[in-house]
Amino acid sequence: MLYRYNLRKIFPKNRYHKLSFNKSKPNLNLNHQKLSFIPTKRTFHTTRIALHSPSCTSEQPMFDMLTKEAQEGDRAAQFQLGEKYFLGSKEVKQDFNKALEWLLKAGEAGHIKAFYYLSMIYSNGLGVDVDMAQATKWVQLSVDHGDIDGLFRLGTIYYQGLGCDPDMAKAFDYFNQAANKNHVESIYNIGIMHAHGRGCSQNIETAIEWFTINGEKNNHARSQYTLSTMYLSGPFKNEITARNWMKLAAENGDVDGVYYYAIMLCNGIGGDVDNAKAMELFQSIKMEKWKYEAMFHIGMLYYKNQDSADREEPDFIEALKWFENAAKTEKPNVKCLFQLGIMNLRGEGTSIDNTKAFQYFQKASDKGHIDSTHNLGIMYQKGLGTEQDNDEAQRLIQLAENMATNVQN
């Protein structure tokens, strides 16, 4: 098993050497898969017309021309100007008050896409107080004119109970209408609602069908990630299929997909082990959610010498560097603290320092790490890095046993 380090080599009576990092898998509980309520950038750009022309090389004159046309009552120009203020651009800073001014003019003149933006402004309180009556009015107008983004927005309003009581049946109906017109985020939401039985009967197979449509036809990264988690366990378990979907999710930029695809590569889930690729993926992770977990795994790859087939010995110095960097953060990774305790205890990548080892185990134990709590007990028992204290040793060892029992139950 990858990354596993047998603490019995240090403390023969330690029964808590099994760490969870070698079995890391995506969260398979669909309750943690949230519906998507934020439209993609594509939504905001579908109605833009080209503002550049061969005869115009500067953006500012074109913006001035657009402003002039908007002031003269051209509803398309009013919409484009409002959109620019809504999104922010090279010509203007984001300004929701001005966005509202121009989008209202466009909306009152019957510009369909303006309806949707106005609904977003009023429902989110962008530059104005939240006004769900206005939001619903404008989004209903967009739906009446056949705008699928409006269907998505109405589904969101009824699902979240924005200005009304939550109504799963209505939310499902609107999402379903949009999904049948290939609205990407609505397809994903319909899949989640089928998986949970919200607004419809629970049907995992139907959920998988919707996610598959989105993953294959629309290359939707979150649907690909969700499909992978569904194939990792349960009645449809297929680790090869799970790995293929996770690979696609990672390639399409899903943050969870990148992290868990690296984990699958490290552990050979659904295919061969590929530690070099896993190392590359871990090093690419910058998002706070997985950054420090990734640093831990990079450290372990160096520690166990699994990032390269060319090196014969572990690179303890490089491993130590990654663990220390992850431990210096405001919320230090508990597994890195534990591993630093081990390396200081054994003199791996550094000189033996029992006091430091004790301190690292103490920090990890304070965060509920079972192995570190047990190791602290042993160190008190042997007088390593601290004064010998058999009573404290017994207390910590018993605490670790209780913690392990609670985890098993």
C-alpha cells in the first residue's frame, strides 16, 4: 500500500500506524454535491456582438460609440453597455448602479437578455436592496420569451425559496425544461435532484444518465467528477470507469477532480500506478481547499521515493521541506505534523531531535490525530523529548485507544 509507514519499527506496541491517506477517495455522499446556482460565463456572453471592426484599433472610441448609441435609445447598445458595467471590462470598472440603469432601459424596451440580468441584480442585491418581487417579475418575462437561462433562474428561486417558500416540484420542473434544451447547469442540477429524490422520485440510474449526457456532450467537469464518485462504490461500482471520468474532470479543471485523480494514480485505483503524473498534478494544485493536502502527498512521494523510478533512495530532505512548509500555515496539515514528528524522531532529513518530535506530535494530538496521541504516550513512557511520566503516558495511550474505537464504530 502506498505511503503506509509502519510505526511498529519505532514503537513496537503502537497499534495505530494505519493512516487514511493511502485510501483517500472522493466524498461519495451525494448530500455534499451541491446544486449549481451560478450561471457559467457562457451565459453572460451569448448575446454579445462584436464591438471590434477593422477600421477601429482602439477600444475606447468603440466604447464611446456604444455609449452614444445607448443614449440615443438603441436597446441592443443599452444592453451591451449594461452588461459591460455588470461584468466589468477594460473600458469600465464594474458598477452595478450603472449596470442597473442601462439594463432597465434595455429591459423596458423589451431586450430579452436584459430580463435575466435584472433578475440577477434584484435577487442578489447588486447595487440595490434585494427585491424578490422584481427579480421574479423580470425572470418570468425572460421565460415567457423563451430564454432558457430564465428557466434556470426560476428553478433556482423555487429551490432556494428566494422570496417564496421552497418548492422542489416547481424547481425540478423549471430545471427539467432548461435541461431538455441542453442548459448545462440545469442538466447537472436535474442529475443531483434525481440522485436525492428532490422534486421527483429518487432514481440513481436516471441521475447517472443526466450526468453522462453532460459529461459527454457538454464536457461538464462537475458532472464528470460526480460520475466518478458514483462509480467508485455502490451498486454501479466500476473503478476503471470511475478513473476515466475523474481523469476528464481533472483535465477540465475541476479542483476536486485534479486532487482525487492524483490520489487514484498514486493508489492504482482503476488502472496502473503513475506517481510521476500524480506528482505533477499535486504540484499544480493552488486552491486553498486541497493545497496543503497536496503538499503532504508530495512530501510522502519524496519520502517513499515514488515520484521517480530513477532514484533508489528516498529524498528525506525534499520530503522534510514539503512537510515543514505545510506545517507553517495558519491551519497546519495534521498529517504533516505527524510525519515531521516521525522524521525528527528518526533523524530523517535532519538530525535526531526528540524534543522537536514531541512538539510535533503534541500539535497533531491537539488536533485529534490518533497516532500522534499514542506516540506522545510512548514518549512520556520512555522519557523521550520530555520528562518521564507514566501516569500521563497511560492516560494518552488509553485516550488513543478510545479515539480509535470511536472511529471504528
